[in-house]
Amino acid sequence: MFSNYILIAWRNIIKKPLFSAINIIGLAIGLMSCILIMLFVRSESGYDAWMSESDRVVRLHTAYHNPGRPSFLTVRSAGMVMPAVRDFMPNEIEVGARIFSMNTTIRKDGEGFEDNVLVGEEYFFDLFDLPLAHGSLDTSFAKPNDLLVTEETAIRYFGRTDVIGETLTLCCVAGRPIELAISGVLQDLPDNTHLDISMLVYMDVQLFSTFDGLLNTWNSVNVYSYFKLREGVSVEQAQSRLDYWLNNESPYAENAKDAGGVMGERKVTDSVQLRFMPLEKLHLHAHKHAGNMGDFTELGSDRMVFTFSLVALLILLIACINFMNLSTARAGLRAREVAMRKVLGASRGQVAVQFLVEAICLVFIALLLALVGVEVALPFYNQVLDKSITFDLFSSPDLLLSLAGIVLVVGLGAKQLSGTSA
């Protein structure tokens, strides 16, 4: 019986080719536009969510509010803060690490190249689950000055990715060149990450402690401090504990006591604010703490994501309404067919099912055309957005279910309107 419904639906579609083409192409364009916009929205809202346990990683942001001066806000923190907070909150924090970046000259075979180097502490890979193309974390990031490069960087410098054992020279650190042997190769990171890694060096704390205002400071904010919260600890709980430390047991609190009457009734957190922000929220929400000041990559906008989502919904809604209206217009021309089916013994339910199958078939064909259109347009779309958005329908069950839901809802809506004469 169902195959008969499909056959009749197909005959009705090809019987009126112009009408069917207008209806299908109109809906396909709407679906294609909606899918492209939602791919962008998913990319923006899914930053760093692909890392395992990313929901437990937070970054520490700093804000200074001094009377009579403009507030100073940044996504970075002072070098001494991370170890102090980590040691004070062992019940809330599992591990912590400081990271900073440095633009420097990389020398290879006597030639110099400007490049960006990320310097991270021991627990970097406990915070960020980044896969390696060559090497093992047990040996590749195990001691100070171990150097990891991405596949893209390896190809840029050596023309291949298996470069473990090759050397590059950083010129200069603490006034002298440092020759580093490559101990591992990172897979190129997805586009939707706030990290910007070309080279990663295991931090030699003693070496970089000689830099003024970097690690041994409570006031200069030049490092990025990340923490992994323990299982079951919320960001709000950690923040409450952090505020207690700031107001009561931190060096800032000691300085406030020494200041005596200068502070008056003000708390430390009225002047110095340290705020945790979850890793997955950094791309869209870090600007609320510090604008776009000094982050690894350009921040996104939650307002823009909301606006694009609304636009996608409106496009889809307009396309669906247009499809249903056209289906309704044609239904009036099929009254004789409906009457003939009833005379021949078809029940009202059977006629309704026939209209439903035809509507779903039209929507399904439109969806197939939309998917083809997305594949064709995606390279140009990425070029315009300067992104590397990918589209793999079968590896995204949520997207697949959404599209299936659209087919069903639009088909039911078209049937409800066009099948009223049944």
C-alpha cells in the first residue's frame, strides 16, 4: 500500500513539472540558507566543546577598579595568582597551569622567520586534550623546553610532518638563543578553538622567572591562568571560594589591611576582581570581562549568534509558509480527483495519507537539493567568513534529527492545509 502511495505521489509531481519545480526549488533555497547559517552558529557556539572534559576547565580573568581611574579589565592574570589560587583551593581545583605567548624569531638553517610560540606549564595537556600526530604525551611534553609543533608548522618548516628530533632555534630568550629539539607533532586544531598554536614549548619556570612582570608578580597581568575544577564542583562554588580568598587571605587582603583607613569599608573585591569563566564560553562571552583585549584569537559575539539564529528561523519559516501556500493553491484544483477516489471506495483517511506522502516527498526532494547546494556553496561560504566549517551530516546526529523533523513538520503542515478538501 505504501509503495502505491509513493508511486502516485511521484506521478503527481511529474504531472505538473513547473509547479513542482517552483515549489521544490523555493523550499530548497530556504533550507540551504538555513543550514548554512546554522553551521556558522554551531561553529561559533561550539568553541572548544570538542575537547574532552572541557566543561570542567575555566580561565581566570582580572579587573581592577580604582576610584578616580578608568577600570582595567583583561582576560589575563598576574603570574603569582595561579599557583596561589590552586594551592588555596585543593578541594575545588584539580590542576592549574599558566600559559603565555611570545612573538619571536625562529631560526632554521641560518634563516630567520617570525612566528608565535605558546609557552605552557606542566599540566597543559591535563587542561587541553589535544591529539598528537606523532609522538606520545608521556615523552613529548615531559620536561622543560620540550617543543611541539603542529602539522601545518612542520610542513612549513620541513615539508613533512614526521619531524621528531629536528631542531629549531628560538632567538632569543633571556638574551640568548635557545636550540630546541622537536619532541612531538600536534594534529592541526579545529577551526573552532580559542587557542592559537603554531609551536608549544614546555615552560622552563626558572628561565622565565627572570622576566620582569611575567611569573613573579602580583600586579602585572601577562599570563593566561587556566584551572580544571574537580568533578561535581560548579563554577559558582569555585568563584565563591575565590572571592573569600581575595577578601581574606590573599596578598591583596594583606595590602588592604596595611592600607588601613585608605580602604575604609571597601572590600578587596571592590578594587580587584578575579573571575572564572568556563572554557566553552570564552569565545562568545569573554568580552563581557575584558572586551577583545589580549586574547589568543578574535572573540565572537553572542548577540550576533542570536541574530543569525533568528534570521535562519525566519528564512525557514517564510520558505515553509510559501511551500504550504502553493500546496494549498494546488489542492483546490484536485477536488475532482478527491471526489473520484471517494467514489471508488477510498476512505477520508486514505486520501489524507496520500496528500501527506506527496507533501513529504516534495519536502524530501527539496532537502536533497538543499544538501547538494550546501556542499557546493560551503567552500565559498568559508572563504567569505574566513573559517573552515565542515559539513558531515551523519556525524552530527542533532543536525540529522533537526532536518528529519523539518521534513515531517512541513509535510504535516502542507497536508493539513492542502488536504482540507479530503
